Amino acid sequence: MKKRVLLLSLVAIMTTTFTVTSCSSDDDFGATATQNGVLTLNFSGENITSYQTLDIEIKEVNTGAINKKTIQNTSAFSFPLPYGSYKISVNGIVIASNEELQAGASAQTDLTSPVTNLTIPLIIKRFHDDFIIEEVFFTGVKTTDNKNYNSSRYFKLTNNTNKILYADRLILAQSEFLTTDDKNPTPYNTNLAFPVKGVMVLPGAGTDYPIKPGDFLVIADNAINHKQNTSTAYDLHNANFEFPSTNPTLGQVDNPDVPNVKVIYSQMTYNMFFLHNRGFESYVIARFPVGENETTFLTGRKYDYTYLNSAGGITSKSAYSIPNSWIIDGVNNSIPTKFIHTLTSASIDGGWTSVGTIDNDAARYGKSVRRKVSGTENGKNIYMDTNNSSNDFVKDSEPSLKNGIVHPQ
């Protein structure tokens, strides 16, 4: 069978949650009792004839309790669960039109009655013959005297294809929202676009920056040898690109031998692009389609939204969003104790990865998220790419550039 990849689309069914208090006798007056219901998940999709394997994870948002189940050769399954609000992720393999298809999904529902049914339809998942995000080092390091060193962070993008790719005009963007907070904004549809708070674009006219198959490019926050400042940091002087620096308080030194990316949108002062050092953001790489550029993006991709704030009022905000059709890869980041939702469509990333296990984990410094190696070809690594970061990435990894930037031969 020919292999392609599908996704399960996001289906949100919102109901009303409530707390039930039991008072069956004078002895237990006011005691809180847990009521249980049954959540039945039904899977469907055009031309799908078989559901080979589906890995399902159901997380209760308030308690963090997680239920996992792998089902085979069935399109439905029922879970006995306490009443609550649930986030659901699904990844697996189906058969459609005599093709073996990988699948990923996200959904949500409130369980407030004895029986709740949630239907999740399937749609085709797109893959791009282009760069992938191999690694993100967002945590930073501690100095030898245990102080934060807020530099030497980087993105590592890899040519996982068998042809030369050009890095010219690549877009790299960070999410407007956090994976640890659900503001329930309106409008919001991850199946259409990716809201962003920072966007940078690599230089080049089209063929100025070729990257060979199996090779990679590094975009560093500051392309210098950071070991000169602290032995715990990394030598990034030969990065391919670096973030621009106009903030005098950071004390960053521009490397004239390394081209600067261009930050075309940022919500930070000094037009900065700064990574969340606990990893609560998501990142995507994209390309401008024919007829689109920086100007058309900034004039035509404004994203205005509202949400209910903690004071009970309505907050209105403006950002930008990147259409999913532009995006070639993405990765969601979070931590187990605070994860609420992914910020991408499952067509881009149906899972998430992490550094650390708790908020402000002191053990996170000097670690990164790195993509798994699935094999080798002509002496070069081939990286796992199922558009599911829970499966594709190694959490709490040793940074690959810890000992400097060394390209494959």
C-alpha cells in the first residue's frame, strides 16, 4: 500500500460543567462526591475503511488526570470518566482508499451527564518536502556562579530531504498564545491559521543559502563564542544567521560575519524575538507563497480577537496570523504539570514536547528538545517526522551544539 499521512480535525463540543455535592446523611452533610459518566469517542472520515491503531490520551483540565488507551480495528471506544472538562489527543494509523495513513487529532468536551458522545472526523494531513525543525534550545544556561545567562539560544533547521533546499526567505514564528493557558479567544481556529506574536524572515533572494541533504542551518540569538563569557555556554560564532540586536541592556555583540534575520513583527520593545525559557510556546517555519511577501503579510494578515479576562470583562487584542497553507513544520512545547492544549492544527503538529517536568524546573537549564533519529542514509541522519512532537522529539535532551557547530561531511 502507498503511504501518506492524515490528521483528525479539531472538533470542539462545549457543554456546561458543574460541581455536585452529596448530603445523603447527617454524617456526611456537605461532603463532595464525584459523579461519573461515560464518554464515547467516534471516529469517521471520507473513504476510510479501517482504523488500524489509534493512541488516545484524555486529560482532565482541572486536575491534570490523564487516561491513555490504544484501540485497534475499531472506530469507537467508551471511557468511564468523572465529570469534568477534557482535552483529547489522538494519533495512529488508518486505511483509506487502500492507503496506509498516519493520523493525529485534538478535541475537547465537557462531561456533565451520564452519557456524552463526541464525533471526530478525519481529514487529509499535508506534509511538505522542505526543512524540519530538528532542535530548539530555549532554556538557556546557568553561569558558573549559578546566574542566568540569557543568550546562546538557537533554532536548528535540517534538510531532511534528498535534494538541495534553499533557506532564503524562510519564515520563523512564535505563537501568540501559550500551551499552558487557554484564554478561549474569539475568533480562533487552529485548522485555519497560527496566531503569532513574533515573526522573523531569513535574508536571501531565492538561491543565496543552499543547504545540502542531511545538513542543517542554525539561527542563533547571538552568533558569538559564548564560552568566552561563561564556560557553561556554547560557541555559536559560525551560526548561519543571528537575531538582530538593538536592546542596549542585553549587551549583545553583532557578528558582522553572520547575516541577521529580519524581525518583521514583534510585540516586544526593540523589535526583539525572545524565546520563553520554560518552553510554553509553539514555533513554526513557513514560506511565502507566490504573490505574498512581508508587505502583504503585514497589511493582510492582521488577527483581531477578544477574550473574557479574569475580572469578567472583555479584552480586545491585535496580533497577526500565518495561514496553515504557508506552514511547512511546527513544534508545540509545554511541561507535563501545566499543559492544556496544543497551539497548532494536528496537520502541523498533533502533539507536544518539553524540557523539565514542573514550572520553573531548575533542572531545565542547558537542555533542549531534539528530533529523534529514525535511521541513516549515505552516512547522514534521517529524522522522524510524523507531525506529532510527542512521538518525534526527545525531551530533556543534551543540546547538539554544546560542543560547537559541526556540520556533517
